[in-house]
Amino acid sequence: MSTLKVNKIEATGTTDGGIEIDSDGHVQLDGLQLPTAGPLSNRNLIINGAMQVAQRGTSFTASGYGVDRWQMQFPAAVGITHTQETLSSGDPYNEGFRYFMRADVTTADTTSDRWAQFTTRLEAQTLAQSGWKYTDTNSYITISFWARSNLSGTYYVVLRAADAPNYTFPKSFTLVGGTWKKITCSIPGNSNLVFNNDAGEGLEILVKPDYGPDFTGSEATDNAWYNRTTQNWVPDYSQNWLETVGNTFDLTGVQFEVGDKATPFEHRSYGDELARCQRYCCTLKSWVGNNNYPGVALSGGTMAGVVAFPVQMRAAPTLSSGTTLTMTTDTWNATGSTTRNFHFNADTDKAWFSYSSTDNSSVSLPANYFRVQYFGSAIITSEL
């Protein structure tokens, strides 16, 4: 067999485009990096990396979930508004992004125990079945994302392995105030890593705008796995993002893929991304259910309604608002109705709501064909 060895193939008369091969044999086609490992499609292990799905809403002031699959976490002493924002120009816009997640400081904090972080979590089986040889130091997985802050400085992205307690990988990156920058980091395997083949938490990815000195220190080694035995998550910060009201940090285009090179972001349709998000969070909106109990009043039976989820959820979900939903009950075409708090139960495929004689034996419900109606919008979650 003959071998042709070249560094670049291009058309005569131009130096643009063509095929480039680096010293490791990795290929770029017309300036776009081709995968160095793993599949050619469905490469991005992150869900909602383009920040386009926001079932819970678009603006929040409490620590926790905002856009789907992403949390903005911070302590009670800190005030942050986190929002889904739209893009209309700039480098991320030119790559097809139309949304980003923003954190905006509303209550400043200069104490040593301040902290704030964007975070998303992946199922362990996602890593176990990804094709990454995660115990091999010569096998890589790569994270890339777009970030922007009004405050210039050095920030950190951190990987935390959940099935190998406390194994952590921090990587620094620098930003110039007010300018979007694409960040890329390739992470090697480590012999101590473990990812169980189950639906539990396997890996947490954290982008940290600020960490106070109580949580930083020399134990944390930049760009390397280490067994974290203290609260030293990252090396010390040179700036304090949380000290000034109005400081902002923006994030979008997060991709996590097998291989040691970042490939172009894998854009997915809204419908595809929504279905992936609904494995963890589903919005239950207005619906009607009915059950036939001829001649039965409340003291003699149970009213129930069932609703199927659009996709199978990760685990049996819970209501984000408690354990009951207030629903309206009546008969078909009835002029009167009554409201009751129906109990919520669920498995991974469906939810059912019930109200029985044991809830209130002194009140009768209409006989014959019972109708159960819900006019609200409830969030059902099965997050990691």
C-alpha cells in the first residue's frame, strides 16, 4: 500500500480552505475541525447548551434552576438575577446562537466565603457509554463554550466526578471586559475516575464567576485532576466579581464531546432539545380527565385523573410546588363545580391524581361521570 504524506491539500490559485492535517493526524476541512474520536453525530453530551429551552420561565432571583438543565447557585448573602437573554449580534450570533444565560449581581458580597456558579449535571451512564476511555490518561474529552463578563479577569470552569468522590478538574480562562470569547479545554482521563452505568449523577460541570478565599487555595492545581480533600476548589481569584452591583457574566454554546479537539457546535432543533430537557423537567398545563363511578358520592369512592409524560423521565418525578394540585371537579355539562386538592403520584411515564373519601368524608362530589379539570401550569421535575 502506498502512503501520501502531506500537511495540506488546496485548490490551485487559492490559499483559503482545503484539507489540513496536523502533526497528530487530526484533520480540518475548510477550516472546520473534524472529530478526533467518538461518533460523527450526536456528539454533544450537554443538554440545552445553546440556552434555548426555558420551561420554568426567563427570569429568576433565587438560587437554582433557570433555563432548562442549568442552575445559577449562590448563598443567601448574595443577590443575583439570572435570566435567559436573546442575542442579536456578535461572534456567538454569527455561529447560530440566539440565546444566552446571564447572571447579574444585585446584592454585592466582599466576604471570604462568597461564591457563585453556573452548573449542569450529567447522568453517569452518559459518560459510561460515551466512548471516552476515562481511566486512560491518553484519552480526552473536550469542553467548549462562549463566555463574556463586563469585568476582565481570570475565571474557572470545573469538572467534578460524582462517582469518584472529590475528584475535581479546574481550568482557568481569561476574559476581556465586555467581549465574547470562545473557551476550549481538553481533559485527559484519570485512573481514579468512575462512572457507573446508571441514571444517577455522574459529572457536574461548573463555570465559576467568583469564589472567595475560603474556597480557593494551592491544593487546587490548574488544568489537572486532583483528589479534593479541602474546600480548595480552584486557585485564588485575582478579581472579585461579586463585589460590585451590576457586574454580569454570560454563557452560551456549551459543548462537551469525546476527543481532544473541539468541533463546531452541534445545533439541535428546539423540538429535539425540548424533548431532551423533558427527561428532567416537564410542564403540566391545562388538561381534563374523567372516571366513571355511577352513583358514587365522595364517601364511597375515589376520583382520579391520569396524564402521560411526553418522554420517559429520568426517575419518578415530584411536583416542584409540593404534593397536591388544586383541581376543579364536576359532571359533564354540570352547572356547579367544586375544587379539591388532588394528591400527586407518578412513575417515569405518567402521573395520576386522586381524591378519595378519606380526604373529606363530609363533602359529596357529583355522581355518574366525574370530570377533573386543571387550569394551571405545574412543573414536574426529575433533576439530578
